[in-house]
Amino acid sequence: MPHRDIAAAKLSLALHVRGKLADGRHAIETVFVFCADGDRLSADPADELSLTLSGPFAAELLDGADNLVLRAAKALRDAADVGQGAAIHLDKRLPVASGIGGGSADAAAALRLLTALWGIDPRHAETVAPSVGSDVPACLLSLPVRGEGPGDTLTPVELPELAGKPVLLVNPRVELSTADVFARWDGVDHGSLEDWRNGRNDLEAPAIALVPQIKTVLAWLAVQPGAEFVRMSGSGATCFALFDSEDARDLAADRVPREWWRLATHLR
């Protein structure tokens, strides 16, 4: 039987941009939480490393050869000095370039999968994760964390009130480049992140400037019965609402306009 893992969708409960780092990346403060659902990966023993793709968003990955999954796999193989490969399959169910950590979550799931398949020390995965992407260390944990620096300085947080919380993700089916959104950030430090409920997403305004449909999605989610908390995730364009019950979430999911992507799930 192949090894299997879920690349959980990542949500940013808040995202404060505090400035720019010397390496050109941005200093942020954020709180990440993870959904029960996402992309799905499997891996079988093989002599070489390979990646196959399926799923509703597989065609939107630009080049399988440069996929973060393969980059993570090669980095792990080199770090652990592994002499074997793996046949990896990615079932791409999350939209690409959508602010929910799709590529980073896929890479993190590959690190977990191959750690088990190759029987190596998990610390190798922890070591290579930051080199693959700023969000990969958080996705490797897939637990609630506070992220600082470029997002990879992590502190676990206790959010028992959110465990199992019904959530609805909605995307207007428009890809949005993280670099383009950050480039439109106003450059102003609006203050530190103390409490996620009273926080903000500093990338929401620049994202809406690029994709006005985000404002429509946020407004639609805000008026759904049972929606308790609505926000854009990461650099967009995916938005989400936390609901007071599964029934309320499911009723809202049934009403999502057909041209939008949706995922009704719950938080881990």
C-alpha cells in the first residue's frame, strides 16, 4: 500500500505586514490554522523521484518538473543522503495561487510522506523545509501557530475554541500572485498582532485592487446566517467564514454561486 498524506489547506486568521527584511522578503505577524481537507498525496517506493498529477486543478500547475513537491523531495533526499527514490502522486484539489498554502502544503506533505517511506529522522524534514518556502515549516506542522519574520519563525498557539470549527472557503476562481499583492502593500506598519479576532489582513486592500471580486466574496460571506468571522486568507484570493454550526455552513455552501470554488470543511 502506498503512503498517503493530506496537504491541509492553510488559513491566515490575521496577517500584519510590519516591514521589509534585508533579503527583500516582508516581515509579517500572522496566525495560521489548518483545515481537515486539502490536496492529497501518495508515494510508492521507486528507484528515481517522479511526480504525477491529477485532480481538478492539476492542469493549472505550470510545470511538474519545477513543482514544490519535487523540490522538497530532492532537498530531503540530499539532506538525508538517501539512495532511493519515490513515485509521488499529487491529487490537486485546491486552487493554485489562492492564499491557502497549496504549494507549500503539498511540499510539506511530501516531506512527511518521504520521511516515513524512507525511514529517516524527521529532523531532516524540519531542516530543509525553510529552504523550500517560507510557509513550508508551518505546513509541515499543520497545527495552529503564530508566524513571524517572513512567516517561518513559528510559535505554537493554543486555540481550543477553534478545534473542529466549521469553515467555508470560497475563491472567485482567479489566480493571484503573492509577489504582485505584496508589491502593492502601502508600506505602512499599522501595528502588531495581539489578538487574531481584532486583527486584520494588511494584504486585503492590495489584493482587492488586483482582483475586485474578492470584495464581493467577502461581502457575500458576511451576510450568510451563522457566519461568525469572515476574512481573506493570506494574499488571496480565497476568503473564508467560520460558522456557528455545520448546518449553517452547509446551507451557505449550497448557496455559493456556481462560478466560485468552495470547500466546506472544519478546522483541525
